[in-house]
Amino acid sequence: MTAARTPGFDGHGIDGHGIDGCGIDGHGIDGHGIDGHGFDTLAIHAGQEPDPTTGAVVVPIYATSTYKQDGVGGLRGGYEYSRSANPTRTALESCLATLEGGSRGLAFASGLAAEDALLRAVCQPGDHVVIPGDAYGGTYRLFARVLARWGLDYSPAPLGELAAARAAITPATRVIWCETPTNPLLGVADIAALAELAHEVDALLVVDNTFASPYLQRPLALGADVVVHSTTKYLGGHSDVVGGALVVRDAELAERLAFHQNAMGAVAGPFDSWLVLRGVKTLGVRMDRHCANARRVVDLLATSPRVTRVRYPGLPDDPGHAIAAKQMRDFGGMVSFVVAGGEPAAVEVCRRTEVFTLGESLGGVESLIEHPHRMTHASVADSPLAVDPGLVRLSVGIESAEDLRADLAQALG
Ligand SMILES: *Cc1c(COP(=O)(O)O)cnc(C)c1O
């Protein structure tokens, strides 16, 4: 069914103001704002009007599975069963749709649940998907171990090179799946160019916008058809929830995805939706600090004799810098680097940090460090997506920058 929208929860911003899909708060590709409202205003208010019955300023956690009907078929606000729609989830979905410049958002139990629903909705057995040569490990595993058995074919390609992306397309290609920046190498792909390429062959461009978040990058405005999020990361922002989301602009595609969301059932629960919604309110201020701290950390790493390579799209000599500067507001909080001495040296650095917590995931207020080869990317160790055993990945948090720099300096020895 169609998830109902109470007034103001229509996915089009607050007070009936729409969103023109052009740029980020005056910092976008073509300089347009979001119809008179800044990003941070929308993050706090879109889809979140005070409760009409009590005046509660914060959207309540609607812990209910079902809804009283006023006579058979007489739905209040369209709600009938919480797999189909729940008001807390609706508020989150509406807010995310607004922030990404889409017509509809759909919240799922995890990023991978969102990906699975999307791929089963837009592909069928026999179709083909071009995926990034350094896709998120869980995304690669979903293609290689789950959807391949369903009959979905895929080819990894370095999507930072347009010619390589083009060469990977087959007559059966239905989707180009892009992540930018990528995990863990922070590779950058040109969203506008990939959208053009996908549309040339009647395929969809899907962009996993988890690393950038809509504050830094808005793929739909650049021509992408679907945005994917692990809301577990920057959108939630506090390492206290696992969730996922899809945002689209096309109404027909939105309906198809909503059907699959309900038919497959991996929806975000009301408490999880509430946590993500709360996180989103501070997305802008958190991202500004994540980016500023990442720059300070990169400055330190770039001068360390123990570090042989730093991967960060904000570095002027990074291969992705020019495109990142064109399509992103800032360069994000993720940094990867290679330690001289390979795996044992990288593992030792991860063991020695004290402020950076050794752990998987990313995008929370606290800084995390991890060893992709043996942790997040262990599942791709024997695949074409295997990563350098000397690589260390940082999710730079919003603690005091000096503490983060001192911690890394002592860990590098
Ligand atoms: C974490 C992550 C995912 C998967 O999301 P889950 O919420 O863990 O299921 C997908 N893409 C990227 C880039 C991620 O970092």
C-alpha cells in the first residue's frame, strides 16, 4: 500500500515549501538553495511538525503495530499496520526525502536491507549490475553470495574511470551502483557523468551516499535515480542504531520501492526511526566538525615518516580531489592511510590508540580506527576487492582535534 502522509509529512519540506533539487544550501553544484530554507532548518523541521493533539515538539515514538479504524476501511491519516506505515517512520522518511531532494524516502532495518529491497524491486534474474571495484564489503557480499544465487549478474569496475565503467556495461545492465567516496579507499566517482552514462543505456544510477551524507553531497540533484544510506553511520551519528534508507525522486519508482518495502518487510522500527531522526537534527554541525577534524588528522598523517600513503579526497593531489570539490560541499570525516611495515605495523597502530576506539562502523561522534583487511573487509579478502594489509581506516569523530592528533602521533610511535 501507499504509506499515508499526514499533512506536512509529504516529503516536500516544511510549510508546503518544496525542494528544487538544485544544490546544497547555496553551496551546491549550481548555487541554488533549498527554496528559502537552509539545510539545517530542514534537518530539524522537515516532516516533524509539533504533534497536532498534544503539541509535543518532538515526534513521538509511536510504539504501535496497529491503528483503530473508524468503521471498516476508515483509516485515520491512512495508517493501518506498522509494517506498511508508522508515523515515527513516516517523519524520518519525509525528512530524508527533503534533505536528499527526493519525492519519497523509505526507511529500512539496515543499509543492507534497503539495498536488498531496492535490487529486488528494480532488477530481475538475468539482469546485470555494474558495481564499484572497491564497494563496501557487505554490498559486495550481497551481490556475490545472495543475489547471484537469485540470478543477478554483476561486474566490479573502477567507477572513478568513466571508460572502465562504460566497458563493464552489458546489454543486460539495469543498474550502475556507485559509492562515492568509497569504503575504505575514499575513491571518488563523478556522479553526473555516471548518471549520463547509465541513462544512455536505460539503466538506473544508484548512489550509496553513506560516506558523504546529504549535507555534503546530493546525488539526485546530480542526476542519480536512487540514493542509498546506511543510516547507521552519519545520519544516526551516535553509534546507537542500525538502519538504512532509500530516497528517490520518480513517483513510479517510489511506488515500486514502497511496495517492496512492505512486501519484504525489513522496515525500520519506531524507536530506531526516532533515533535516526534525532541524529539528523545535528547532521550539519556534526559534519562540519567531522570535516575540520579530518583535515587536522590528515595534516598530521601526511608528515609522518611511518605513513606511506594517505587517502583523503580533500588532499589536492588525491586522484579524486577535482571531482570531489565539484560535487561535494566538503570532503568528509573518513580517512585511510597505509602504514610502512604492512599488516603487523597496521595492526599495532590499531592496538595502540586510546582516543580512537578499535571498532567497525563509522560516522559516529566518537573516533574509530580499524584494520579493513582483517575487519570490515575480511569478507572480500580473496576477491578482486581485497585491500592492502597495511591499510588503516579512521572514522574521525568530533572530539577535540588536538587529542585526536596526539593519540595518532603516539600510536605511530
Ligand atoms: C555500513 C554501510 C552499508 C551497510 O549498512 P548497514 O546499516 O550496516 O546494513 C552500506 N554502505 C556503506 C558505504 C556502509 O558504510
